Amino acid sequence: MKTSLILVFLISMTTFAQAQSSVEDMIKDWERAKAYTKEYLDAMPAEGYSLKPAAEMRSFAQQMLHLTDGNYGFASAATGVASPVSMGESEKATDQSKENVTKLVMAGYDFVINSIKTMTPAQIAESTTLFGQFEMSKGKALEKCFEHQTHHRGQTTVYLRLAGATPPQEKLF
């Protein structure tokens, strides 16, 4: 009986440590994504922020601000932390200069990172309904947020090339 209790305790402690590690890993991934996105923002010349590969596409600035709107929306829905920015507000910013876009995008990443820092492993595992229609864990919702920002940052590689700039090296780790 005593051996069984010790085994249950050890399994519980291992599970808690793994869950805590996953929250810490998530924060590290978001900090890496923020640094990587900053490299993209820095690589684009100021005059390239209005560049559109085609008339019907977003400009470089709008892509980055769309990514930011997604960061606020997904993270708020997943963590329960109220977003200081309403959905679509960033992309509609009248000042889409390199300086202002960089400031807005970095603030969006800070919101995600700080929101995740408020969560416990148990909260990450809780269920949520994302945008009123998709049931998943809060951790999965944050993964979807990460996927969204990765997708849009990746799209801007073409914008950098069209502007004659060299995209940053991949930051997988």
C-alpha cells in the first residue's frame, strides 16, 4: 500500500513538472517568435511597409498588423485576459510607418506572452470554445494562435524579396 502511494505521488509530481515545463516552453516559443518577427520588421526598408505584391493583397504593414490582431484575439479568447485592442483595430491603424507598426506588433507579442504567464498548467488544459464555435483546450487555442502568426510572418518573406531585402535566417530554436 505504501509503495502504491509513493508511486502515485511520483507520477503526479512528474505530470505536474511536465505540465509546468510545457507552459514555460510555450513562453519561450513565443519569445522566440517575437524576436523572429522583429527581425522581419527590421529587414523591411521603411518604404517597403506599403508594398503590396498585388493590388488585392495586404501591404507588408497590413500583414504584420493582421498578425497582431490575431495575436490579441486568439490569446484573449484562450487566456481570458481582456484584449486592449478590438478585433481588426491594429490593421486599420492610420500610421503604418515602420516605427509605429513595429511598436504595435511588439506590443501584441507582449500581450500574448504576458497572458500566458498568468496561466497555470491546469488552466492550459481547460476546455474553451474559440470564437464561439471551435471546442478545444486553451493550450490548443494558443497553438492555433502560434500557427496564425507563423503563417502570416511567412507570407511576408515574399514582400521582403520584392523589396530587395534579405529575409532573416530561420529561428527554430
